[in-house]
Amino acid sequence: MPRPADGEIVLRIEACGVCGSDALVWYVEAKAARGPVVLGHEPVGIVAAVGEGVDGLAEGDR
């Protein structure tokens, strides 16, 4: 697992939401790019590690 730098966290992603803007990418932009596309930009996970100087989050937080 990567170690977070000061002011950063490592988040273990457990799920990711796909919304309307992702559908636009899938139906319009992905066809133009003709390449693989990773959809989803609304991640849900657990804080796996906390760097120095991070306030308000702790390892294990959801």
C-alpha cells in the first residue's frame, strides 16, 4: 500500500458511482477516442492510511 505524504490520505476504494456525465463519456466521447474508458468519479471507500497534518479523518473512517 502506498504511504500518504503530509496532508494526504490513502483511500481503499470499495465502490464507485456512475452518473449522467459518465454516460455522456461512454456514448459520445469514448466512441470518438476509440480507446478503453474507465467510468465513475464518485468513489466510496475506507481511509487506509493518514499522512501527517491531516485533521478530521482517521484510519478506518468511511
